[in-house]
Amino acid sequence: MSSNQQAVRGDAPATYLTGTGRDYAGLESNDRAVKFWVPEPVWEALWELAAYYDSDLSSVVRHVLFAHVYGHYDFLALAERGDQRFLPQGEKEAFLDVPMYSRSAAADNRTAELGKNDHDLKVWMPQALASELEQLAGRTDISRSEYIRETLVSHLFGRVQLPDRR
């Protein structure tokens, strides 16, 4: 069993967060490649986080996207039970304390001031997570790539970095 599919650790502390009770069994394998482009500041920040957590870019991005789609509460409840599928391999405690941000809808490029999207990322993630991201992007009438890019910008640099949609 890989570290990303690890069951509850034997030395895990007593659980205090109940979580929502959703079944995440379908998120055990990263069987879908999702490609998107990001500007230089996002690229650099993701690499720094990967190095900080002694992890890789895909793990960092999967963490952000899981917490964005399913909630930080469930992320923490899973992590507390020792389910490390969405933790960077380095597993630093500070990673659990990162706030998530919501976003409003409309279609225009809100990341333009960060520069051209000239770095491509290919992240392997569970098919169910990719599908949820596609649906969320559809609700805002933007592409999944743009939705992921804006989610990462919001997570890394805060809502102030993204102008309000018109």
C-alpha cells in the first residue's frame, strides 16, 4: 500500500473532528491527468511549497484542490485519522492551517497582472476530483484550467490578488 493510500496510522491521535461523513473511497488512485498553465509567480510559489514540505508539485496541487472542492474540514478530519492521500509527503503541521477561499462567478481573465501563463503543469488526480472541478468551472462559465489557476492564485496569494468579477 503506497503512502498516499495509507489507512489509519496505528499511532494516530484520538480523533476529534468528525468530518462530513462523505465517502472518499473513490479518490484513492490518481488516474486522471489534468493539464493547465500558470504564471511565473504561481509556478515559483508551488515549487517553494513543494520544497518546504519535501514533497512534489502534484501533491501540493492535489491538497489545494481537495480542500477547495470538498472543504478544509474534511481535509483535516481525514488527516487527523492518518489518511495522508492529500497531504504532501513531507507532512508538516503548518500545511493543515492554510485557509481556503471562495470565489464569485463571471468569465474574464483575473490573473493577468501575474503575467503570462507560461508554465504548464500536468497533475495526476482522482477522476472524481477532476469531474468535480469540471462541474465547478462550468458553473462559472470558465474552463477547468482557468478555474484551477484562479483557485491556486486565491489559495497562494489570497482573494486580494484576484479582482472581483464583473
